[in-house]
Amino acid sequence: MILKELAKSDVKWREMAYNICRDKTLADELVQEMYLKVHANKDKDVWFRNDKLNMPYVYSILHNLFYDLQRSKSKVL
């Protein structure tokens, strides 16, 4: 059920991810990773607030995924 709700706002998630990283390809990858992370944690109660999707929580996942990727890149260099 949570993935269906997320998919309804797919364009919005991609826009948010693009605003975070300023790269369309990377934004698409971040959104895909976000879907995987949500699916892995689909039983948690944090996804909905007052029967609406908890958008700030999804945004923080996208944001954290981007910074995790940046940290891992800096360790390689």
C-alpha cells in the first residue's frame, strides 16, 4: 500500500531529488533507492501522518541518500 501511495507522487519525488542534487540521472537513482528503502521498512508507522503520506520523512530519505552517496565518493578519492 505504501508503494502505491508513493507512486502517485513519483514526479514530485523526482523533482525533490533533482533539487537536492541538480543532476537528472542521479535524481532518478535517488528516487529508486528511496523506493527500495521504503519497501524494506514498509511496516513502520512513520510513513503516514493523519492518514496522509509523511512527505517530510520521504524528503529526508532522499536528502540522506544523496549525502551518503557524497560521503562514499569522498572516501574513494
